[in-house]
Amino acid sequence: MYGILVSALNYLLAWVFRAIVFKAMIFGVLYFITTEFMAVVTAYLANSPAGSLQSSVNGLSGAVLWAFGVFRLDVGLPMLVSAAGLAFAIRRIPVIG
């Protein structure tokens, strides 16, 4: 009687450690890699020479610049670019893409 219960418990523990813990570790590592990669990419893009972009923004009218300030485009646009890049990178990972 106890042999069956011990066998069932052993099977359950083996399944938990084989399936759940291993997958959680793999997804945790993939999450860390993708978030750090996107931090490096956004830092690189922030430091890249963007003279043409700056001249384009300087050519905008005051009303457009006011709307950019109201909608906090200086904060939201990098978030959108980072999210799009992260989604693109995640789709390229064969395990979860």
C-alpha cells in the first residue's frame, strides 16, 4: 500500500522538478537576456548621432511641440521602441517565439 503512495509521490516530485522548475529557470534566463539586451540597444540608440532627427524636431511648430509635451512623447516614444524591439527579439527565440 505504501509502496504505491511512495511511487506516486516520487513520480509527482520528478514531474515537478523536470517540467516546472526547469521551464521556469529557462524562461527566467531568457527574460533576463532579452531585457538586458534591449537595455544595451536602447543605450546605443540614445547615444547614436541623430543630427537629422534633431533638425527635424527643430523644424516643428510650437503647437506640435506643445502636444509632444502634453502627451510626454519624450518618455513614451522610447518605451514604444523598446517594446517593439523586445517583441521582435522574443519572436526570434525558437523556444517561445
